[in-house]
Amino acid sequence: MPETYDLIVRSGEVINHQGRGAADVGVRGGKIAAIGDLGQASADEVFDASGLTIMPGVIDTQVHFREPGLEWKEDLETGSRAAVLGGVVAVFEMPNTEPTTTDPDALADKLARAKSRMHCDHAFYVGGTHENARWLGELERLPGCCGIKVFMGASTGTLLVQDDEGIEQVLRHVNRRAAFHSEDEYRLADRRPLARAGDWTSHYEVRDAQSAIQSTERLVRIATKLGKRIHVLHVTTAQEVAYLAEHKDVASVEFTPQHLTLAGPEAYERLKGYAQMNPPIRTAEHRAALWAGMANGVPDVLGSDHAPHTSEEKARPYPASPSGMPGVQTLLPVMLTHVAEGRLSLEQLVDLTSHGANRLFQLADKGRLAEGYDADLTIVDLKARKTIRHDMMASRAGWTPFDGMEAKGWPMATIIRGTVVMRDGEVAAPHLGEPCRFQETLVA
């Protein structure tokens, strides 16, 4: 009797932990049930992937979807729509909303808002603060929480934890891997007068490389003393790449597509406020160091740090313009372009966008294209050539710093738990997102 499946993705090139090769993928009950030659099998639905490459579903472990409180910039629906259009199956969303996600009620509110509205699977960070430090061990275990996020710089109010004592209190109470925005707030405060009105090229002078490495060295020192795991977000400097390469025992590392692609001063002169983010886009010297680190395996994951603002907000003269840029929809096209141009292999990209998230955050059933895992697939055309444009963006912000860039490779379909959610640039099955599950917090 021939095998039957709910879905068979046929005749594509599969890339996973085993390598690359022609294979079919059979899905049953939302899980990957078989990988191989399924030519004799039947299915309720068949996806013809001829000429396409089947990757494990892309996971973006750093997005800011701005809901609640800042919905004119983005919300959970529009942000997740951009995600699935970009081939992303799951996102980890950040706590700097209004109100901040720092207690059980705020987390429960985000999960309730996401239900039947988000298009991709999701989890939410809880913000670590001076005020809630002693409760973080309980907060990080709540369903739908991907971990604790701490801002050492570039934040305001209770989310800012700039002092060593505060960082130590946070880390003493967490048991999972905690994520950090690592810029030294004390040095940033001293350097704010260096901002030149209307001149975005002064952004990386205000937030200089020393601000980043100084903070990261402090953070690693505390984590090492306490024996805790940390995750350093959006690393930007040559000094940090070299330092973190020597401290992989406690620290994992995130790179972003924009820091690997853009460089100052050119990006600021061309894009003005659209190039402004924290930590900043730096000079080509630092970008080259990131690529050297990539070749040596320093980064563990890629995150988009999707953080949209409106065009009107971005048009304010520096430093009144806000920092942050959209990126969840362009993460994969931009990085596939780097693959096509020989800067990293497709195998590396898969590791950084799926396997890395699985390892670091202990995802229970995501991040691998393997039997028994969720049937999360990102199907791409490596031969496609498309120009990224503002009007393609589903984000409420409606712009991208990569407008005009020719992408070499494009996501053609996003399959989440066996359902084709996006196909050929259209959302085919909306609002199916569910909370992610994590091995460290599974409830028996």
C-alpha cells in the first residue's frame, strides 16, 4: 500500500544537516514524516518544487513589531505578514513596547493579541529590569517566552539596565540564555554632544566602537563570573568579533544583514535617516571584520532587528530622527545575495537562520528539516533576480534601506507546520501563527 501524506513537496533540492540533494518532503499532522524519494506516495496536496531549493524554515530571533502602543509604526499582523512574505516561519519579538513586556500580564496580552492575527509562529522576550530581576527565573519559564532581553544602552525608562550591579542581579536570577543590547550607556551619555545637527554621519561617532566593546567586555566578565549563558545581539565592531571569538563558552553572537551589507559614511550620505539604527552602521573596516568573523564561525544566528519607524519620523533632522529600520522581509533576499556573491555558503546561511536558533534557544520542534520536527519549510529560487523596492514591503512603515538593490535569490513559499502560508508573493493561509515551544520550559 503506497504511503499517503497531507502534503508532499516534490522534486526540489533539499538542504539540511545531511547536505544538499534532490528529495521530496512528506508531511503528516503538521510534522515532517519523510524525506527522500516519495514518487510512489500520494498526498492531499502536492507542491511542485522543481527548480527550487527547500530550506528549513527561517527563524528571525530579533524583531520589534511595536504592538501594543506604537501601532502606527507596525503591529503584530503587519509585521508577521512581512515575515512570511520574506520566507520567515517564526519570530522572537522584543519587549520595548508601550507598556513594556516586563510582567506576566504584559506577556499574556501579547500572546492574546497574536492569536488569530499573526501569520507566523512567535515567541516574546520579557524585558529584564532592576525592578523585576528577582522574578526573572519565573518569568522566563512562562509559555510563549523565548527568554530575557536586557538593554545596557539605547533604551529609556525601566528597560535600561546600565550598571554592573543591575546586570549581575538580572543574570543571577535567569537560567536560560539571556539576550543583551550591548552599548555602554555611560559612554553614550558622555558622547551625545558630539552629534552634529542634520548630519547622520556623526551617528557612529556618538555611538563609537569603544561604546560597544566596553559594554561587551563588562557583560562577558559578569556572565563568566556567574556561569551564565548570554547572547550578544547585533554585534558591529571588529573589537567585539575578536573578543567574543575567545568567549564562546558563555557568549553566543548575532549578526544582522544590514551591518553585513551597509557601511558609513556612504550609507548615511545616501539614505540619511533610513540608515540610522543602534548600534550604528559602521565603516567598511568594521563590516570587513564581521565577514572575517563569519568565515571563522563567530556568529551563531542572523537576526533582522526589524525595528520600523515611519518615513515622516525618519525625515526629522539628526539626532531627532529615531533609530531602527525594517528588515524581516528582506533578511533572506539580502543574505541569499551574499550567498550568490560568494561571501558565505548556503549551508552557513541555513545554520544561521534555523539550526542556530534551534541550538541557542532550545526550540522544542523547530529549526531543523528532519523527521519529527514541525514541517516548517522556506522554499527559495536561487536563480531569481528581483529588485527590492519600497512598495514591496508589507511593513506598515512602507520602506526599506535596501530599496533598489538587486536580490540574487528569492523566497517563493513559506510553509508553517505543513500549511502553505505564502506562495509566489501572496499570503495564502492567513493568521495561522502559534506560540513557539522551548525544551527548557516544556510542561509535562
